[in-house]
Amino acid sequence: MAGAEPRRVCFLLKVRADRLAEYRERHAAVWPDMLAALSAAGWRNYSLFLRDDGLLVGYLETPDFAAAQAAMAASDVNARWQAEMAPFFEALDGAAPDEAVRPLTEVFHLD
């Protein structure tokens, strides 16, 4: 989908209060092959914001979020990363963190 208008995607997750410091440390050193997989899957301008109470806000841009998610789901490095990250989160109900992502509805945007 080269040249397609990117879709802005925002989502929320909750990091366990007792794992905040380690979560920050892990994201200061994301595996290079995980970064490459995200880029190859079409995740652009991807950011994570973490509040002191554990609220995690994720933001990315991609022409096709479903395709970007599917590409990551097919990636071995993503499976390993999600397995390592799952214990950091609250209320996943058995899902991997990336499977628990539910995009928020955009109600306003200013360029």
C-alpha cells in the first residue's frame, strides 16, 4: 500500500505497578530484530507513553492496521517478544499484549 494515507492508531494497556521500572528498561533496549519486524510490517511513527500509574498509551501510523498486525502475528520475533512482555500487563485475559490492543476512535485531529 505504498503511498496510501496513513491511519493514526492509538490504544491503551495497563502495565502492572510493580513492573514499571523493568518495563521502561526493556523498552530502552528493544531487540533490533523486533524493531526491524515492526518496520517491515508497516508500523511507522510508533510511540509508547507510560504514566506513573501504569497506563500505557500506544500510537502508530500505518496504511492498513489489520495488515500490520497480521504481519507481526506471523513473525517469530514478535511471538518471543509478546511472550516476554505478557507478564508486565494487567487484564490480558490470556491474550498476548498485541492481541489485547483495541484501537481508540479518533474524534479530532489537527495537522
